[in-house]
Amino acid sequence: MANFRPSYRDLPNKEHSIASNAGINGVCMMSNKWRDEQHPSFIHFISSFLSANSFRLNIVPVAPDFIFNCGGLSVAFVFVTNWDCNNISPIFSRVQKLKEQFGNFYVVVTLPTKEQNDSFVRSYFKFGMEPGKPTFIPVQDLEMGFEKILKIAHARGGKNLVIGAHNSWKLYLNVSL
């Protein structure tokens, strides 16, 4: 049977940055393990979004899914793009481990259905999470999740930023703490 899934060969060089160092708004480090688990079109979305807005993207072997450095402050993220109601223990175990390693740590969870949202709420308390330690951000779709990640990274870095995206969509993030 033929494999119709797009290839990563068309992505920018995985070990080098996407944007030049001159005039960058920040640096995004993406986990190579996380990248390999995502659909290539979503990785293209992220790469294009960051590149169009003068962010340097590095694909590296890091424990969180993303680490952003904006304004000298590092902010780590776990980005759960597929909430499996039957396999949640590894997610919370990973979060418990990472929250001890990063002072600025957030978990973005994609929950497009009511069933997934209900499962998340039950699991949050079942696994003994404390509100705000770390902060969980539920979202309805992948793109919204990445937009939230970028907004939080900028807010924690103390920057006010207007981000214009390319082609058919435009996103404005006016962020201040």
C-alpha cells in the first residue's frame, strides 16, 4: 500500500535556523521528537509563521516540546496535540517531571470535543495537579494552540508585539504584562 503522507524532506534544514540572526524577535527551540509526531502540514504552518515574523527556529533534542526565548527569558511548553482519553497517564507524568525543571512552564492541550474536555477535567484532578502549577491552557485546535504559545512567550518576555502572518490569515498579538 502506498504511503500518501507528505515527507519531511521538503522542510527547511532541521538542524539550522529558519530566519537569519539579524532582526529576530526571538528564538524558538522545537523538540525533534515532538516534530516527528506531528503532521508535516502543521510543522510547515509553524515554520512559516515563525519565519514570516522574524523568529529563529531550531529543531533540537529538548525535553519540553518548545522552549521560547523572547527578551532574555526562557519559557517552556508542552503542546498536547492529540488528547487520547484512554492514555493520559504519560502526559501527566511528563508534566510532573518537567514542572520541576522549568520556572516558566505551560501546558497547551488541544481538546476539540466535549468528551475530550470532560476527560481532561476529570484527569486534571485525578492526577493531583495544582491550579497554576503549571498552567494548563485548553484550546480547540492546533493553530489556536500555537498562537497561545507564542502569545504567552511574548508576554513572559515582556514584549509588545504585533504579528502579521502571511497569505490568507492575519493574527495580531498585542501582549503586555
